Amino acid sequence: MTDTGPLFVSSGDLVADRRYKWALDHAARGDFAGAADILAQTVELAPGFATAWFALGAIRDRLGERDAAIVAFDNARRLDPDDYHGARLQLARLGAGESAPAMTTTYVRRLFDQYAERYDGALIEHLRYRAPALLRDAVEQVMNATRREMRFAAMLDLGCGTGFAGAAFRPFVEHLIGVDLSPAMIAQASAKGVYDRLETADIAEALDNEAARGAVYQLAVAADVFVYLNDLVPIAARVARVLAPDGVFAFSVETHAGDGVKLLPTLRYAHSEAYVRRVLRDAGLYVAQLDQKSVRSEKSVPVDSLVVVAQPSTAARAADSFGS
């Protein structure tokens, strides 16, 4: 999922607000040069209008005016520390600032609140989304390899969204908990009646809360979630704290041929296979299965992805003993 542009946030100046909307009308008609001129006048009138600065950056970028776009996006970033519109990501895409900056909580929540009502249709009809099914199959293969029943007392669905992964795993889970940052996405998931409990929270915060109350999960799943996280180290460590000794952690990431983390033109992150393996190892987890598969398409082109199943290192030793 990519951001389509800034939602309107008033400048507090009615004249500046009207000019901003007038500029967007010009852009909608294809008059980008005219829109840029109006927005330039708008930010001169209201220099603290972060939304207008962001829109000006987007239109300058559309016109091929990279340096001017960077200036506008940088002003939007400076004026909005919570980065509501994602100006830091746009700067990174243009080669300015950090190469793969973290997305702010405010930006991610806004992005998914904006898309919640049409999220299911977009994934199924346009993106050929199949992460939950691939993760379910991968988990089943790992369970079969150790002759364990595909049955879990409790599952934690991280970044549950509208409930695709929850629905895929529900037949195999006794108690299903979903966590998502977006209240609108949680509302969509709740309407499906798949989960035993839903929580609106940041993933790291939710994992800390679960660990604090001594919760233990036999299965944790993150389907197409880590494309919005640049640093997987803190999350992997937190997941390891709530996994049962023979628990399973299944997730997908978009990937790339290099090393480390890369911000893609889609404004999602790709994580290399070597990076994923390092993160899991450092968290005390081992890779039980890792496959290169496409979990979604982008403009009808399959997206390079990894489908990963990890377990605590103690489970690896138990599996070796079983095999011997």
C-alpha cells in the first residue's frame, strides 16, 4: 500500500486553506504548473502550513523539479515533527536525508485509517494478496516436518489489519488475539467476528504489554506487516519473549538482492535475506523455513518477498533430538 497524497489539515488561515484547495483543483485537471504557482503563494501567505508544503513538494516532484521538491518536503518535515504526511520518506526516496528512515506512528495510523474501508477490495482485486495463505502453508509444513499437529492454544496476529491472517489461521487456533495501530482497521476486523480479542496499539507496545502480563503464545504471525518497519531487531526480540519454547513465528517481508534494509519507491521497506537471518539469530530464534515467494503484486508484477517461519533455538535442539 502506498500513500496517495496529503489529507487536508487546516492552516488556521481561511484564505490559505482556500488557495490550497484551489491548487489541488488545478492539479486534478492536470495543470501542475498552475498548482505549483498557487501553492507557492499559499506557503508565502502561511509559512507554517505543513500540508501545503508537502503538496508543493509532491507537485514539484511531478514536474521533475527535484531540488525544489526537496526544499518543500524538508519544510513539511521541519514543521511537522510527527511527520503526518511522510515527508521524511519522500526525502529519502529523492536521495536526501536518511536512506531508510523509520515511519512515524502518526503517519502509519493515518495511512491505514485512510484506507480501512476499501482495504479488502484493494488487496484482493488489485494486488493479488496471498501472504496469509502462504504463511499458513509454511507453518503447516514446519509442523508436519516435526510430526506435530497443526493446532495452537493461542495466536498473536501482529498488525492484524482487517483480519486476513486471522481468518486463515482461525481453524487451527483456540484463542486468537489481533493487534493493529489503526482504529479503523481494528473496527473492520471486529466486524468479521474472527478474533477473541482485538487491541489498538503499536506492535512493540502490545508485545511489551503481553510480556508484562506473562502471556505465552504458541504462534505469532505478521503478514505483510514488516514492510512498514525499517528495523526488525526490536520486534524480533519482543516476539521471542512471548513465544512458547516450541512456539512458531511466521512472517513475510519484501526483499532485495543487496544487504540490510532498503526503502523502495513504493515507500515500503525491503529486507534482505541475510538481514532477516541475522535479526532472528540475535533474538535467539532460528529459521525453520524460508522461501522466496511473492505475497502480492504491484501493477501486475509479482513483488519479491520472503515467507519465513522461525522458532526459539531451544526448539531447534529438540527437533534435532527428535530426528536422531
